[in-house]
Amino acid sequence: MMILRETGGVQWVGMTLAFLLAAGLGGTGDLGATTMLLLLAVVMLGILPQARKGWALLLAIAASLGGAGHALLPFAASSLPVWAAVVAIWLGAWMLVAQLAEQPRLPGSLGRVQGLLAPLAFGATLLWLWEVTVRALDVPRVILPAPSLIWERILRSTDVLWVDFVQTFVKGALSGYAIGVGAAFLFALLVDRSDFLRRGLLPVGNFLAALPIIGTAPIMVMWFGFDWPSKAAVVVAMVFFPVLVNTVQGLAATDAMQRDLMRTYSASWGQSLIKLRLPAAMPFIFNGLKIASTLALIGAIVAEFFGSPTRGMGFRISTEVGRLQLDMVWAEIAVAALAGSLFYGVIALVERGVTFWHPSQRGR
Amino acid sequence: MRNVLPVLTVTACLIALWYAAVVPMNQQWAQDQARRAGQDLSFSALVADTMSQQRPRLPAPHQVAQELWNSTVVEEMTGRRGFMNTGSLSNRSLIYHGWVTLSATLLGFAIGSALGIALAVGIVHNRAMDASVMPWAIASQTIPILAIAPMIIVVLNAVGITGLIPKAIISTYLSFFPVVVGMVKGLRAPDQMQLDLMKTYSASGGQVFAKLRWPSAMPYLFASLKVAIAAALVGAIVAELPTGAVAGLGARLLSGSYYGQTVQIWSALFAAAILAASMVALIGLIQRVTLKRMGMAA
């Protein structure tokens, strides 16, 4: 019973039981010889105590699990042995993730790569579960297409996806983001000069930031037409208030001692802004920029539901849903998710460079 | 309370700006009408006309307020299908549409915050969940869920799930994330000294949770609940767009944009704003009462 106290031990026991069940109920005919062999390998490797598992062993477990999962796919059907094997692989992956998380941290940039391993394994497991469930239950593709179908669709229609991406992300979201952030920043500098204005604008701005601003999309489409300017306008309205509120808050973040020091240097308003208050405001500003980055893409896509030229991600999603081409819809979603994550990631990277001195960025 | 005067000033300025924008936004149509009638439009007549058009590009504030009043109180009191005449809410009143949206919002918010709290508890107590779930919770928010709301609605309709649930699912998805982030921060707020004290009492894991972690997470919980309910409302509104504009504030927005009824769009927008503001205020009230009873009032 020692194994139960190990990290991932409970999962190992469950996996072994599920494997035995799968082997007892079915055979190589139901599950394939490769699947059975690789699963057996995972069971054997998994019994070793955590302390003796090095990177090589964990890698071997991961490879065997991946191989078993891949080999099971052609046999996917809604039968008991298959489901038992699915449960075994799922528990095995869980065990792997738990043990990856417990590995001692490697130094330097290897440690950063290591931090990605557990979430990657988790994501791969989710994708695989999606694929195998869709195949086993024979889910119609108008309800939920399998990830492999979506991937094929992405490869087949890169040109359409690219045109949509340029229309919605580059023209709509990015230009709106730049204008909105720039305007909010300039306005914040203006507001910052008057304490009265700041006290009045912060509550109102906070209130407006919480409102469903996305609802202005039909109005913007009416004002600026169907093409990308109306989408950019929606994005401007959506990103303006979060950035404004955060910047104003950030500019007020210096304490009296620091400002007094600047005054003893007889620094002008511009000098104390550039040398003291802007750097101190950066963590707040980047907080606003990050919130705004996810809002921007959403705003651009949703605005297209209210009218758009015959291209753009929102247009494609709404028309392909109507034509029940769900794989195309998921392809657009994948592109949107990727673009959104990259956008966020770029801003987070810039933040790390600019606010390296802040406690939340140190010690990583 | 010292903020009242500045806030009122800023609000007054915004309304004044709005009035000022009405004239140039609507003057095109007014001048076209006058030219067609062969009249010369004086400035005062122009202003009067731009303030009272049927389908203005930008309705004046008082028009929106009027429409809000008409489509709530007047419609229910005197309308043919109003509450006074039929005993049920009129499908032309914003109270009915607001209620449709609100019920989906509240259901989604309840599920979302429960899910968020459960995930946060798991993340704080389990290293594997911390390492594997948290990055995906963050990644899940970069997927523009609002953008795929139509597909989710259509697919769920195809499987036979209709009505409240699909909208609530979108709201859930949007509202769980702020709660997870806030609660993970909150449950980790107790410092080492306090945890050590619990250990000297030989408190069990459950006791540490109930007596230390949970109470100290309360301020964080309420802060994130405010964000979550605003997000849930946005989710419910967007989820109503693809259902063919039947009911709800989102449907009012869509039908308003189909028929060029700008005043209707603006009044639906303001109804949504009032709804959001009052729900955030309600949570703020609960927060104040709870924290006061826990002895944590600021």
C-alpha cells in the first residue's frame, strides 16, 4: 500500500485496474496489440517510486502513453474494453502530469521549458480525449468535429483563414487597439493634471469599464459602415476605459516622498513624469494593456456579427455556422485563440522587459 | 462622499458633450428634409429638429430617457399587452427583455462562481492541479468565447438544449475565470506566520481551510464576483444575438440594428448598463455587510 502515498500513486492503481479490465474484457482484436503492449509498459514503469524516476523514465512513460493513445484511435468504438483503455490512458496521463509537477526544478531557461511540460501534457490529453470520444461515440460532424478534421480543414483553407485574419485582427483589432490605447494614455495624462478631474473620472471610468460596451457594436456599424473602421471603433470604445483607469491609477502610484525628492531636484513636470511617474505607473499600464488585448479581438469579431464585408473571422463564423460547416468554424476559433494568445504573450514579454524591477517579475 | 461633486461634474460634462454631438451627427438628415421642402433652415430650427428625429444617427439623451420610461413603466401600465391589462409582462417592454437576460446571467453567474471557487480550492490544495490547470484557465480566456457564442448556441440547439441553459453556459464560461484568479490569490493570502500558528494548534487541513484560508479569501472573492457578474451579463447579451432576436436585451439590440431603430438600441444599451450597475452595487452591499460582520470592514 506504499504506492498510494506516492505522487500519482492513486492514479497508477486506477490505471492498472482499468488496464486489467480492458485486457480481461477485450483482447488484441478489440484494442490492438500495440496499445496493449505500450499500456503494459506504462504500468510497469509507473510502479517505480517517484524518487527513482528521472527525466528519461518520465519521457519513456510519456512516449508510451502517446503511442498507446495513437494506436487506440483506429479501434475507437463504444464498447467496454475501449472505454476501459481510454480511462487507463487518461489516468496514466494524470499520473504523468502529477509527477512532472513534482520534479525538482532545473536551473535557468531549462526550468522555464520544464514549467511548460505539465500544461502541455494536460492539453494534449484533453485534445486526445476529445478525438477519441468523438470517434467512439460517432458524434456527427455538424455537432462536434474531431480535432484531426479541424486540423485538416486548417491546412486546406489557409488562404481564407489568412484573409479573415488580416481583415479582423490586423485591420480591425490592432488598429482599434492602437488608437484606443493611445487616446486613453493621452487622456490619462490630461486627467492627471487635475485632482478634481481624477476624483470625478475614476469612478465614472470604472463604471463605464464594467458596462457591456460590446453592445455599441450595432451603433458603430451604423456610423462607420460595414468595413473595418466600424470594428476598429468598437475596439477603441472597449479598450479605452480599462487603459484609462489603470493609467490614471498608475500615475498616482508614486508616494509623496518620491515626488518631494523630484521637487528638491527642481524637476519639471515632464522630467518627473518621464523619470519617476511613468516608470512607476508601468505595472498598472501593462495590467490595462493585457486586459485590453483580449477585449480587442472579441470586440472586432462580435462587431462583425452586425454587418461586415464578405470576409473576416466573425463573418466566417456566423455564415459557416449557418451552413453547418463546423470544422471551418473551429478552424477560425483555433486561429483566433492562437492570435489572442500570441498577442497577450507579446505584451507579457514586453512587460517583463519594462517592469523587470517589480516584485511580481522578480525571482522567475 | 467627497467624490460626489467631481463625479456629478464629470457626468454633467459627458451629457453636455452628448447634447453637443447630437446636432452635427443628425444635421445631414434635417438639412436634406429642409432642402426637399424648399425651406431654409435656421439654426434654432436645426437644433430643434436634430433633437427630436424619429430615427436619428445619435439620439439625444432625453429621447433615450423617454424611450426607457415608455418601454418600461408606460408599456406595462397602459400598454395593450402590458402587465396591468394581461397580468403578464409585455413582450415589448424592457422589463420583460431585461428579466430574460437577467435570469440567464444569474444562472450562469451562480454556476460560474461555484465552479471558480471549486477550481481555486483544488489549485491551492493540489500541486498537480496548480501546474496543469492554471495555465489552461488562462489560455481558455484568450479564446474569444463571445465570438464563438453563436456556434455554441446553434450546436446546443441541435442537441436539444434550448432556452436558458445555452446562454447560461456562455455566462458561466466568462464568469468562472475572474473567480478562479481572485480566489487562488485569496486562499493563498494567509502568510507563513498564520499558517504556522494553525500548525501549533495542530489544526487539520479542513480546519486550516475553514478557519483561516476561507475567511481571509473573502475580500478577494467579492472583488472578483463584481468582475464576474459584469462579464456574465455581457455573455448573456451576446448569447442572445444568434437566437433570431426573440427575447432579451441582446435581441433588442439586434432587432434595433435590423430596423434602424437607434432609440431602441440606445435604450436597450442603457437598460443593460443599469442592470450591470445595480448588480455590481448589490454585490458591493453584500460585501460591506459580510465583511463588517466578520470584523474586516475597511
